[in-house]
Amino acid sequence: MTDIQQTVYVVEDDEAVRDSLELLLKSDGKQVKTYPSATDFLGDYSEDMAGCIVLDIRMPGMDGMELQKKLNARHSLLPIIFVTGHGDVPLAVDAMKEGAVDFIQKPYREEALLEKIESALEQDREQRKTLGERQEIVRKIKTLTPRETEIMERMIAGQANKVIAIELDISQRTVEIHRSRVMHKMGTHSLAHLVRMVLSVKDLIDVG
Amino acid sequence: MTDQASTEPTVLLVDDNAQNLKVLYETLKDRGYRLLIANDGEKALSLAQRHHPEVILLDIMMPDLDGYQVCERLKADPATADSAVVFLSALDDVDAKLRGFSLGGADYISKPFQAQEVIARVGTHARVIRLERALQQRNRELESDQTRILNAISEGIYGLDAEGNIAFANPAASVISGCGVEELIGQNFFELHFRQPRPCSGALWEEPGEQADTRDRAEPTESALLPVQATCSQGIAEHQRDVTLYRADGTAFPAEYRATPKKEDGQLTGAVVVFRDITTELESEQALDDARNLVQEQRDQLAHASRMATMGEMAAGFAHEVNQPLTAITNYARVALRMLRTDDPDPELLSQTLEKIEAQSHRASEVVKRIRGFVRKPAVGKEVLSVGGLLEETRLFAEVDARNNDGGVNVQVADDVPDVVADPIQVQQVALNLIRNALESTRSAGSREPVSVAARMLDDHTVRIDVRDHGEGLPEDAEQKLFLPFFTTKQEGMGIGLTLCRSLIQAQGGEIGFERPDGAGAVFYFTLPVAPANREN
């Protein structure tokens, strides 16, 4: 997962700032893609994008905050660094509440910007790694039969084998067989680990 | 004159013969006359003096004073001279009649007279004398009116002859000149009031029409005409203000005068000069000017303060405007440094980057220049301006705000809009104020429609600029209040903006107002005068 090529997406309406930032990041060895407006970026956006967004908070038309909300609605994981002007700190605080990783005030020092970009990319890598793991869990869950899935849900809910057998009107022995198949398919020996795995993908699948 | 009031004309009958008197009396009685009777000359004279008869029927042949003598004495006395003397006599020779006329007699009736003739002649003379007396009375009234007016008028009045000698002066002329009326008469106007020897009327060679401007009299040259001179010698009417005249004591005062030529039978005989001392008037004018300048100064100061306040409100926007190029410059500079640190720097790329830095620094300084221009003081004054250029510059300014307000500004200038005359900063201030209001209003109504700014010809002399927003519009009673100080519809407004705008636009000779457009929002407009060279006529 970590060998995926990350891109810094620059969304900035000011041509000179955009152009200079592109040159700067490229000279630092980054892969860069620039957009003159939030709408342009949104038109290009896909879930496969990896990296981070450097986003001007104030832009004519759709501004940075609005783009952030739209991306959140599409479950984007791309970390956002907001670029703000003088007096935009209250806006930036709002942006942080909406999940932005950081903001930087214009005019900025290169080191500060690059540092923030590095850490955003790191966060993206982490998220992507976690996402990979979670996607693996989901894949495993999808190999379970409906009966196995049902048994697993009850295991996670903390029901004893005996209780499960009575409620499903099957023998306790049958419950034990299903249970060991679930543990095997999910690749774990510990009920605690299973609970953790399933809860970590709660938002991706319809369980629990 | 007391008898003038009576409605009946008085007729005095004079004859030494009682029988004749009786006949005359019978002839004229009940014909609307007051009849007086005298049987000798002395009585006739004394009655005439007391009663001023219109007509005296006078017998020539009388003992003691005869008719001729009576007539002579009547005519010699101003009190009785205007009565019409009609001689009565049996003497029917031409010499007698001529003598009567030569003594001032008006008519002659031969005895024995015909009653009808007497009635007719008396009637005619009574009417004539009545009219004459009424005419004289009217003349006297007019004369005394004229004198009263000349005496009462506060302007000095001179009657001058063709050489400029004073033939008439009213009391005001005497007061202003500091010289009694009697002393003024006969003095030369030019010598008295200009300390100049009496100019020779033949020395005038300037063309008529060029003589109007004789203001630069400080050092009179031979060819320069003194005031009034052209009127006296050439019959040209003059009117001048702020001319220095001298009083009799040698002190000077500023005067305004009108000189009108006096003509008799087409012949120039002199001039009438009406003049006054305008010292106080000039002082009041000066005071008014000072007050006007003060108001102007205060308006400029208020306008300046208001521009500073606007800049304060827009500070965040301007910081952004400057920070953009600064950010770009910082980035480019870093890029350039990195290039230099590589083993094989590309000079072409490097110089491109440096050029970009240069361009961005120009961009930043343009913003600063624009702000400096807007807040500079004092305002530059009126000049000929391109409406399009001015509005475009204002739009660049307003977009600083447009960014904050999520709005936009469209400028449209019709092709036929000519240059205007106005103070660029003050007009820009007004336009910016209206555009910012419009942006704010549009935003608070939740609209993203751009504010439209449009300029067009209103008529040959006027350009009108409309600023249209898509906001919530104006309250019902806005008409009465909108341009009043301290009236505001904004939560944080002071209510100074529009009042100041109106004052600034009025100072340009324009008007400001608003209209309710079809659909949402409001239209604020102002007008500016077209530059003279561009006017159609």
C-alpha cells in the first residue's frame, strides 16, 4: 500500500500563487496537480486519489470550506491543508472542526508549508494503510455464510454458545462448529481481536 | 391753490358799469361757475389774488385802472398770471385787440356781446385753464417726486457734461465723495475721483468694444480710458465693479458704477453716473467665500476620513491583495535558490523565474499605489475623466470586497459615454461606497447575483451611473430618510456614507438618488457633468 504514488493537489484561484507553488513543490520532488477552482477539482476527484490537498480558503465561486464539505460528503480521505489570508483564523478554526488537518497563513515560509505537506502525506499513507487493512477485514467478512455471519454478530454481542443455541433453536454443538469456522475465516483465535476487527469496519459494512 | 379743490371753475366779471355786470352775471349764472364781481380794477386785482379765477372777463374802458393796466398787473403777479383774461370792450379796432393780446390777454369779446358767444368763450377758457393748472400741478408733483427719489436713493448720482464736469449731484454722491453737493457742482469728475487731469476727449483711439475692460487702471497709460470716459465722449454705456475711486480727502474706496450716455436730439451731451461704495459688500463677499472654503475644506476632510475608514474596513481584503503576490514571490525565490543549488542550473529557467518575481512585485506595488491614491490628501480637484477607466479602477478596488462578500461586480459603459469633469478620488469614493453597499446588501439577501455598474448618457450634458444590487431592497420610507445623516439600515452602519456621497456628488455638479427596480434589490445612481469639449452643442 505504501508504494502508491502520492500527489499534492493544489486548488488556488490566483494564477501566480498557483504557478509558483507548483514549481516549488516540484522542485522539492513532489508530484503536483493544480486546479484554478474548487469546481475543477471536484470534477476531477476520484476515490483513488492519494496524497493531500493544499486548498485556498477564499476563492470566488465555490470556496475552500464548501469544497471540504462536498469532499466529506463523498467520504474523501485526502487530508486538507487550508491556505488562509490575514484575518481568516476564525474560518480556519471552522475548517479544522470539519476535519482539515492543518492550515497555513499567507505569505508562508517554505519550510513550514513543506513540513505540513509532509505530515499530511504521512497521514494519508496511514489512512490508506488502515483502509487497506479494513478492506481486508471486509473481504473476510464477505466470505462468511449468512448463518456464520449471524453467529458472529451474536458472538460480538457477547452471547454465550448456549444462549445462541437456544435462541436460534440449534444444538450447542452446531454453534461451536460455526464459531470455529468464523474464527478460522477471520484469521484469528481471539474473540477480543474479532470484536476489534469487526468494529473497525462498522462504517463500511452493515453489521452489529 | 385752495380753490382748485372746488369743482366749479371761478369766473371774475369786471366792469364799471353795473348794468353790464348784471347782464354778464345773468348770462353766466346757473352754468356751473362760481361768479365773482368787481366794478373797478383794484377790486378785480384783490379778488383775483384771493380766488385765482380760471377766467377773468375784463372791461377795458374803466376809470382809474383801465383793463390793460389790470391785465398787466395780473400777468406780473405769479399768483394771478395763469388766469385767462378775456377783454370786453366796445372798442372794435384791431389795435386795441392787439394791445390786449400783447399784454397777455387770452381772448377778446366785442360789445355788445352775444350771450351765446360769451358762454362759449368762457366755457372754452375755463376748461383750458383747468387743464393747464392740473398739468402744472402734476408737473410739480413729479418734480418733487424726482427730487425725493434722488435725495433718498443710496447710490450716488452725477450728471456730467461731455467734458466730465459735474452738473448735478445727489446727496448720496456728496456723502460717498465726502464733499458737499454745492462744492461738487462744477468740479471735474475725473480729477476728483481718479486724481487724473481731465482727459482730452479727442485722445480716444481705442475701438469701441475694447473699452469695456479698463480695470487695469493702476498705471494708466495714455491710451487707457478712465471709467466713464467712453460714456462721456463716445456715448458707450458702461458698467464696472470694483473700480478704485478717490474721495475728496484723497482716500480710496472700491466702487461699482453704471454710466449711461445723455443725448439730446441725437447729440451726446454728457453722462449720468450712478455709483456706490462697495466696501462692505466686498467684505461680505469675502466672508461668504471664506465660509464656502471652510465648508469645502471640511467636506474634503470628512471625505478623507471616510476614505480612511473604508480602507480600514477593507484592510483584510487589501492584505490578501498584497499577500498573493508576496506569496508567489516567496515561492519563486525558493525555486530559484533550489535551481542554483543543483549541479547544473538552467540559466533560461532561472531567468524566467526571476522575471516572474519581478512581475509579482510590480503587482504588489500596484495594489499599494492604488491604496495610496485613494487615501491621499488633499483631493486632486476636478479634471477630465474617462468614465470607463474610473469605473474599472473602482471595480478592481471593490473586488477586494467582492471576495469577502462572495459576490461579483460587472461594469458596463455604453459606447457613447463621453469624458466627464469631476474629482476622480471623490467620484471613486462614491462609486466604491455604492458598490460596497450593493455587495453587502446582495450577500445579506443570500443572493450571488453580481452587482451591475452601468454608465450611460442621460442627456447632452449628463452621464448617469447606475449601481444595481439584488439585495433585499429598501424600506418603504427610505425616500425621506435615506440621504439624511445618521440614517442607516445596516446593523453596524453609522449613516454617514450616503450623506457624504450626496455632498460629494453635489460638489461635482451632479445628483444622487435611488430607484426601486423591477425585481429584487435597489438601484442607486449618480450623475456627472460631461466635459465641455464633449458637449453636443
